[in-house]
Amino acid sequence: MLSVAEMFISINGEGAHAGELAFFIRFKGCNLCCTYCDTCWANLPDTPAVPYSAEELTQKVQASGIRNVTLTGGEPLLQEKLPLLTDRLMAVGCRVEIETNGSLSLSALAQRSARPVFTMDYKFMKERQLNDVRLQLQLHKFIWDPQKRAV
């Protein structure tokens, strides 16, 4: 089961599909406590969450009619069933984007022939001389109050 803190439809504020409509699935929990995090509430132990199967989430996305799906958190890569969810979503024609803090390995998902797009937080980009990486502003923080939820 996947631990979901909230689901909503909004304009994607960052990543490869910034500015496009997306179905967001926010997972509970994170392994970091970044000072700039705009969803700290989703990382708290007492944050309410609902367990969903990959199939249930795929059905919810399909019912919405939205093809872009953003998996966010917290830290989505902490969800054990995330690879299964991405497989199911892509099998029904969704474009999947995973927003991650960059501290966990992407290899299990990145090495697939059909893989999601990754949006990673800014960390050690210049020091590591990361090529083919793009720094981007978070549009949603300009459109809405940065503390507003489900936007």
C-alpha cells in the first residue's frame, strides 16, 4: 500500500511539465527536513494519510481524465510500491513525474525503458558539475501563496 496524504488537480509548478495541468499524489513522510520545504506538514508522524493500492490510485487518475501525474511528498521514493504505481500509470497512457529530494537512488526507476521524469531539489549541482540538469523556479509559489495546500 502507498501512504497518501492528499490528492488534487492543479497546474504543475516545476519540472518538465511546468505550466501544465496535473493530477498530484502527495505521499506522507520524508527522510530529510529541508529548511526550504513547502510541505513540511506531510512529513510529520501524525499527518493523516490514507493507504491506497497502485490499482486504486491508477483508477482515481483515470477517472479524472488528466494524463500528467506528479508523484510528490514528502519523499515519494520512500514508498515501496512506487515502481508498481509508475508502471500502472504509464501502462494506461499517463506521463509520470516524480518530485524527489535527491537523497535516494533513482536507478531502479531510471534504468527502465519506460521511465518517469524526475524533478530533483537543488543540491550540490555546481559542485558536482552536473550537466544536462536544469535549475527552475517553482511557478506555484508565484501563482499562489507558498503555504497554500492542494494548489
